[in-house]
Amino acid sequence: MAKSNLDKLKDAIAESTTLLNQAEIGESGGQYPPQSADTFREAVAEAEVLAGTEGVEPSQFDAQTTALNDARSSFLVTKIPAIRKVTLRGTPSQRKGAHTIHFKDSIVSFVDGEARLPDELADELTKAGHVE
């Protein structure tokens, strides 16, 4: 049996609440900015009010579910990337100066063999054998 628009909204509220409860809020890498979390919490609260209101048209539940899903997507993209320092492979004398690696769709610049990169890119460069 297909879910009602209200049930879909309640599912979206539950998923959003779980995400907010598990998300690390702050200004550091791997966290979500407080302002983004507050905006997302407001969207969840609006959805909860509508879900508890009697006599609402099904199309309003559908519209609120779409708005909540959009708010969740907007929240997820605000995650601050975790950054770490990586070092080019080679001897200290080989690392001296400026170096550039063209990797996939990125250009990575190193100064004296070091660069600060998002964790995901650092992992890929390590796996490819370019950095230690």
C-alpha cells in the first residue's frame, strides 16, 4: 500500500531529526556551521507543526515534504571539509620549492613539499602514491 502524503512528511521529519541529532555542529573541519543547523531545525519545526495540524490538504503535506528535503540537501552541502597536511614523496631536497600535481580534475600545489588538503583528496593522493 502506498504511503500517504502525511506519512511521507513524517518519515522526512524523522530522517531530518536523526540527521540533526547525529551531526557535529561547529566551525571546524567535518562539522556543520551553527547557522546552517539552525535554518534546518526551523524547517523541521515548520514541518512538525504542519504534520500535527488537522484538516490540511494532502498537497500541503507534499509541498512541505519537498521543502524539508530541500532544506536537508542545503544543510548537507554546508559541511566544512576536514583539512590535513600532506607531504610529497621524496627526499627533503627533492621537495624544496614549489611543486604542482595535476590529479584527476584538480591541480594541487605544494610549497616545500607540503600542502593542506581536504581529507578526501589527501586520501586519493596517498592511495595513488603521490604523498606520504
